[in-house]
Amino acid sequence: MGRMRGLLYKERVTTQGGLLLLAITVIVTVGAAPFLLHHYVSTDTTVASFSFILSAVWFLLLSYMPLIWLLMSLAMEMKRPDLWLHTPASSGLLIGTKALFAAAVTIATLVWVAVVLGAVFLLSGGAKTLPDGLTAASFAGFFCEIGLLILLFSLMQMSVGFLFWSVYQSVRLRSSRLIAVPVTVAGILLFFFISEKISRTSAGSRLLGAGEIGLPNIEKVSRGLDIGLDMSGSLSMGGFLFGSVIALIAFGLGTWLFNRKVAGA
């Protein structure tokens, strides 16, 4: 735990400038831009509606944040192989710590977007125009539900993306980018082809759809605000467990390939 705590502290120190820029960008896009859009673009659309739409864009972008953050962090430190070769920590711990930090940044950004959006609702009077049935509890449930979906999807995406990035790096080291790119693309296409075939089988359909849990607040809030975003959602426990197993296998294989790449550098 001591080593992981030190590695997490190192990640925070080396990325604090980027974290500050990220926080300011959320304030500008979700907090300030809606007032400008309402004034200069469409006075018929409320400030709160603009803010909610921009928040939805942020939610979409945040689903890719763990993967992008992890790969950018690894790419920066790959230029310093001594950091990997002379540390007492294992490559698995180093990569796992970066993945954990990327997930933490994603969660913190989700919360920050929700806080800024809430502040806009209060300052613009949007809370007074809410239709009946939408309460603070509805919005809290909405952000918890959509945040959960984004986090689960982003972590699975990070694991699979990290695997194929490691494949690309491994092939590039032993040959060239000219070969590494088509090999990696072929691997990605094969992965999606196999996934689709599995999902279309009767057993796969039953597994991926087993234990479906409804997410009522997502649909309730999106319909109640009437901003043109018809969202509904549910979470399948079977699909979640299957995806988690695939993610763990992908992350393990990616770590193994990356460790070989660093050792051979």
C-alpha cells in the first residue's frame, strides 16, 4: 500500500496542471458558455437547458477519459525506461496505479460537471421552471445512474484499448509502424467480430441480458426536461460480469505485453 500511495502521489503532482486546466474547462463550458449561448444564439432555450446539453457532451467525452489518460501517461514515461527498469515496484503495480488514477480523475470530473450544472440551475432560475415530479432526488439519482454507466463502460474500454495499444507497441518494436498499424487494426476488427458473433448466439443473448436492472431516473429526468434527448437505460448484470471478465483478461494481457516491451527497450 505504501508504494501505491507514493505512486498515486507522483501521478497527482505530475498532472496537477492538467487537472487544473480540466476543472477550468468544465467551468467555462458548462458554467459560462450556457449564458452566452442563451444571449447570443437562442433566447428561447433556457440557460439551464444549454448547460444540461453541454453536460451531456461532457458525459460522452468522459467515457473515453480513462483510456486516453492512461495511454498519454504511459506514452510520456516510455521515453524514460529507467523509471520502469530501476523501480522496486512491478510493472503491473505501475500500470495499475495509472489506471486507478485515471478512473479517479474520471469520477472526480463527473462529480465536478454535476456540481457546476447544479450551480447553473440555481443561478439561472432553472430550478423554478422544473416540471412537477422532478426533485433534487431525481437529479441525484440521474447523475448516479449515468455516472455508473459511464464509469463501467469507460473502464472496460480502457482495458481493451490498453491491450491493443500494447499490441501495437510490441509489434512496432519488433518491426515497424507500417506493420504495427494494420496488425493492430486487424486485431480490433477481429475482437469486435467475435464479440458480435457471441452476442448473437442464443446462449450469449441470455447471458448478456440476464439480471437486467432498470435505471428509472435517467428516463425520468430526460423526459421531464424535454430538451430533445430521449434517454433510457438499464444495466444487465450478466453483461456486466461478462464485460468485467473480458476487461480483466484484456488488462492482464496488455500488462504482460507492455512489460515485455519495456524489458526489451
